[in-house]
Amino acid sequence: MTEIEVAVVGGSGLYDVGGLEDVEEHRVKTPFGDPSDLITVGSLNGIKIAFLPRHGRGHTLSPSEVPYKANIYALKVLGVRYIIGVSACGSLREDYEPGHIVIPNQLVDFTKGKRESTFFGGGLVAHVAVAHPFSTRFNQALYGAVRQTGAVVHNGGVFVTIEGPRFSTRGEANLFRQWGMSIVGMTTSPEAFLAAEAEIAYSVMAHVTDYDVWHETTASVSVEMVVKTLSANTHLAQEAIVKLLENYDEWAGNFPEHHNLADALSLVNDWGEIPDNLKSDLAPIIGKYIID
């Protein structure tokens, strides 16, 4: 199968976009279990693109239950080099209003250690540098594509991931604001970190659905509020993806993120000591570095 350059990991309404050709569904098995769902693959302007519903179709998986490792691994097996994570988020800033879109440039992990957040361990150690958890070059391309739709989009911001599935308390929201966080969501960690380990450039199109619970003059976040805003923004997200692929040749290339493991694996001085099953399981990720 022709390798798939771009993948979208998102929710309902983002299984495809208008004009998608040669649509197929793929079930990808991984050493880490099954991905969230079947992966829909199609072609747009000659570019292969994959869609994976993060929570499964019908939204059956909570943020803590999403099989993040299986999802990223499956996309790596398909050849994906760029991932757009489409997420709902609450705003922690007055100027990031509901209905706006944010392309964050920083990430804070405030989950509680329940989620498997690395491919490494069990005999193979890798320390991946994630000072810049989102791809700078891919962020710029995605920001430009969203701007072309006419949406209000903010370039930059600190995205804090909470465990969920509950929303924040007002005390937590005010603490995040004091820390300088911009938006809050439940799924970007460990998705971004696993993509970094898999050497996939990763960016987020975050849709602001509410002001979380800190705002004194607006209603606190609710499921109804989130669904209403996301539904309204589905077409906008699809349009942005089309614009991104139309300009593919202008931004695609060999990004630093595609070589994240070059230094991360520098401590490996004897591949013969690494368990064979681990080398086999992680071959799509570390294969180019293995020295027999």
C-alpha cells in the first residue's frame, strides 16, 4: 500500500473530508492491542490521508481509556509522517473565545500516571527531547491552513492536559491560569509524546468550546456546550484539512521531528543486549537505528 503521509486523530465528524477518493478502511494490529477503531484511508489531491477516531466511533472510550500507544504505532506502520490532533479544549484566557481555534506551541502534562506514555522500557531505554512538543514547521502550515478558512485562529499557547473524564474544579482552573496555561483538554498527553518517540511531526488543532469554569460571567463547561461547539466547527476543521493538503508541496519535508531518536538512543551501545522480541515489536519505530 502507498504510504500515508498525513493522519488526523480526532472525534465525530472527522472520519473523512469532502472530495476524498479511493476510500478504504484498515484494521491494524499492534503489539499494544487494537487502536481506537478502524482507520479510514483515502486520497485528496493525490495525497494519502488517514482518519482515526480517538475515542472510537460512538465515543465509547474515555480519555483515560484511549489506546494511545496502539493508535500512534498503527499510524507509524502505515507510514504516517504528520499527525493533526483535533481536540476540544476549554479556554483559560479571556481572548481565546469559544468558537476560536488554537494551534498550541507548548504542552503541560497534568495527567495522573494512568496512561502508558512511552514505547520504551523493558530492556531498551530512550530519552526523547520534547522541549518543543509540537512541530514548529507543521504548526506554521496548520495555522496558515486554518487562517485560509476565515476562522479566528491563535498561533501559540500552552495546552495543559488533565486526566479527566471529569472537568476541572474552579480551584484547578484558577491555578492553571496563574501558571500561565492557555487552554485545557484531556487527550494531548501522551499522544504528542508518543508521536515524538515514533518520529512523527505532530500538531494540534484545538477547538475552544468554553471558558472552562473560571469565568465569572459565563456558564461553566458542560458536555452539551462542548458538543454544540464541536458540531459547529466540524465543517471548518474539514475545510482546514483540505487547505493543508492543497498546499502540501509548500510545507512538507524532512522535519527535525523525523529524527527524534537519533540522539535519544545514543545510550544504546550493544544492540545484542536488547531482547529480540522488543526489537521486533518496535521495528517500525527503531528499525533504522538497529545495528546487528
